[in-house]
Amino acid sequence: MVLPDGGKTFYVNSIDGHERYEDFFIQELVPAIDRTYRTVSDRRARGISGTSMGGYGALHLGMRHPEVFGAASAQSAALLPKFPNPIPTEGRWGFYARILQGPFGSPLNEAYWEANSPLTLAEHPDHFANLKLYFDCGDNDRYGFEEGAALLDKILTEKGFHHEFALRPGNHGWSYLSQYMKYALLFHWQEFGQSSAAGARTSLKQGAH
């Protein structure tokens, strides 16, 4: 298990090109791990997971790079359906704008946010057809992320994309994660197990020939 520090990048390339975190993650980090450790260098044996901003990043990277990841999970992902116009400078939306200004510009470039959002990427599930996907969120998330999670579930369901989604009792933060992270880990364990079994069956079949 590898836990890179994403800072406040949202795991995307910043709009100004200064922090190319997505490029680093895909082009440098994953290959470096495979070179250094005894990994199974195959998308079916590689998953990505995260919570809050990391949940956004896991969905974003998983959907954008299904050739790298076989499974993606997210908990309490920072999914925002739509920004008001103009964006308030105070309260929840003002907080979002301040957090997002590094990767998405100041003032916030909504077009760049939309282009990278998992909610937008979900509109084209053919791009990640073989990705196994799980996500959940607290039904009383203090940032309101349950609305974005429910919308993601709705989009994927309407598109006919198989996935797992759960709205669970709870708020946002480490207490939620400590209570429910087992479901994301179980999801990945099951997917890795199925991939290994499929690989074994394929090998046996090929060997029989």
C-alpha cells in the first residue's frame, strides 16, 4: 500500500501547469513502485482509493486512467454538483473556492473544474468500461458531499455502468473513515481475488492447449 502526499492538488495537473500532480502520479510514481517492489505490474492487480480530496483523486485518476487501475474506491469524495454564480466569498462555497484555487485557478475556473470532475467523467463510462468502482458517503456529511455522491450514483446508473454505492450513517472525517474504511478494503480484496482467480483459470486453459 502506497500513500503519496497530494498536498492540496486534488491529484490533477494544475491549470497553470505549475503542479503536474496527475502526470507525476501516473508517469513517475506508479512505474517507480513497480520497479522498486515485488508488485504485480498489471492494472487488474492495482487499485486506487482515497477519502475526501483523496476520494475525488481516486475517482478522477481511476476514470481517466483505466489502463493503470483495475479498481477504484472513494469515501466521502469531494464531489460538488454545481457552483453558484457568483460564488459567495463566505460560508461553505467560499471555503471551497479557497481550497480549489491552487489547482483550479483564482478566481475559480469552473470550466477546468468541470472537465476534471468525476461527475463529468462519469458521463462517458465507455472510457473506463473495465474499471471496478465503489464509493460511499455519510448521509450527514458536513460539506454536503452526499449530494455529489448521490448524483454520481444517478449518472452511472442511468448510463448502465455497474458500480457499488452506499450512503451510510455519519458525518465527514476520520471518524467516518475509521468506521467504514473496511468496506472499501473489502471491495479491493474481492476484486484482487477475482482477478487472481481469472488469471489462474486463463493460465490453466492456455496450459491445456
